[in-house]
Amino acid sequence: MTATAADVPVHGTARTSRRLLLAGALAGPIFFASATTQMLTRAGFDITRHPISQLSTGDLGWIQILTFVLAGTGALALAVGVRRTLTEGIGRRALPILVGVFGAGLVAAGIFTMDPEQGFPAGTPEGPVARMSWHGIAHSAAAAVAFATLGDDAEVTGLLALMLLTESRRAARTDGGDLVPLDEQDRTRWDHDLIDEGIALIDGVWNRDRTGPYQLQAAIAAVHSAASAPDRTDWVQIAVLYMWLERLTPTAPVQLSRVVAVAHAYGPARGLALLDDLDRRHHLDRHPLTRQREHAVRAHLLQMTGDTTRAAALYRRAADLTANQVEQRYLLGKAGDLS
């Protein structure tokens, strides 16, 4: 039988996917074999005292650096291969992301080496390094991110769920270059497969361990995503989640987000009272991370109370404080509608 033209890309794609999966399958054995050989042959290395990453230091450190990069590249190939071949199930998007983050972390851990310490390599003073270098800090951060994806960590899963739920609304956030706020978005344009996957992930780890900030942010996004219409949003639950999040991370953006949730849950007067209190105690109206948005939120709450004159003025002031032209057009449009 003669193959049709349509068969060629399918077969080619299948071969490429197999090669990617094979590269990923080899990454682990390559890393293990290389690291084990170095641990047994590098003078002065003691696995009971020295982490594997320390093999990246010294004259022969290039071997472990290359090992990190090759293993990370293999993991990245695996992520692409899994994304190509895994088409069903909850993990079809989550698993490639986790494997990809792991691979990128290994590559970064190879590029940024840790500091010599504890007498290795030969000639290094005993004891820990007095002060970590910038590349040592970068190495530690990259390794932590990489290996966190391998564990059954609820916060990592919460972060992944948050990423999926945020991405699910991307197509509906703008229309013809204009900003579309959440309550005005066309929910048929949301990616409901991503929403289902994100909700399943956060439901799977909720209350499994001590709840962290990423889990709470994912839960908030899940409540928004589960609402079939803006007026079906459970704002009371969102307000409670923001209060919980504020206790863990009392930052200005989180406090301002709680104001919005409280206003929707209990009315604009309650929201304005909370905003006034937070401005007095935490100066959200002067904080560099919230100054512009504080004006926009206050304008929105004043508009809800019927004070359109003050609301329009604050919308214009918020527009003056942003360099984002899309947001600027939106805010000026809101002000124009009230004038």
C-alpha cells in the first residue's frame, strides 16, 4: 500500500515523540552513572558531608555541570514528548509542566554552580562558606524548584493549579485590544478543560497538608472559574479565602483584593470602610504596588454607591498612573461613561 501525503507528518511526529521520550528516559540513568562515578573517583569527596552539587566545583567540575545540563535537557525533551503523546486525563497538561520545570531547574543548577565548602574540592577551607555567592544562591534556588516538582508537595500542586486556572481565561481577557474585566468576560471563551484540570488539582490537595498561599490563590481562582455567571460567584467564600491569605501574606495587593471581595460579598459601603481603614493603617493609596489600583478600586466602589462624579475623577487619576495603554483606555472609558 502506498502511503498518502497525510501519513508522512503523522509518522514523522510519532518518531520525533519516541525520540523525545527516549531522551527523557535516558536522562535519569546518565545522571546517576555520572554522579556515582565522580563520587567514587573524585579525591576528597565524601557523600556523607558533601552534596552532589558540590561535584560541580573544582578543576573537574565541568563534568557535573555537563551532567546537570544533559539531564535537564533530557527532562525537557521528556516534557515535550509527554505533551505530544498524553492527550487524555487530568495530567495531560499538569505532568508536562512539572517535568519541564524540573528539567529547567536542572539546567539552571548546572549553569549556576554552588560554592566550594567543607574542604572540597582539595584546598578549600573546612566548614561552610562564610557568605554565599550570587551563583551559589541561584544554584540553591534552581535545585529547590527542580526537586520540589518531584515531591507530593501541596504548594507545588497549588501553584500548578493556579497557573492552569489563570491561563484558562487568557482568551477572554481582551477583545479587539481592549481590556475586559472578569465580570464582563465571555465565559464561553474560557478553556473549560484547563478549568476542570485546575479545580481537580486543588481539590486533590486541599487540606492535605498545611494550606499555603498558592493553594489559597488557586482556591480563589477556582471559585471564580466555577461560577456560570458573574452573579453566581460565591463572593462570601472568596472574601473568607482572602482574609486567610492576608494572614499568611499580609501584602498590599492581597489586602486590596480582599477589599474588592468584601464589597461584592457585603456591599460597597463595607468595602469602602475596609479600604479607608487599610489606607490609614497600611497606606495602600501610597504604596508603590497598589497606589494606582487603589484609585481604580475606590472609583469602582464609589460607582457602585452612585457617586459617579468622584468615581469618574478617580478613574482618570488611576489612568494617569499606569503606563499600560490597554488598561489606560479601559479606565478612561469608564470615566467617560460616568461623565
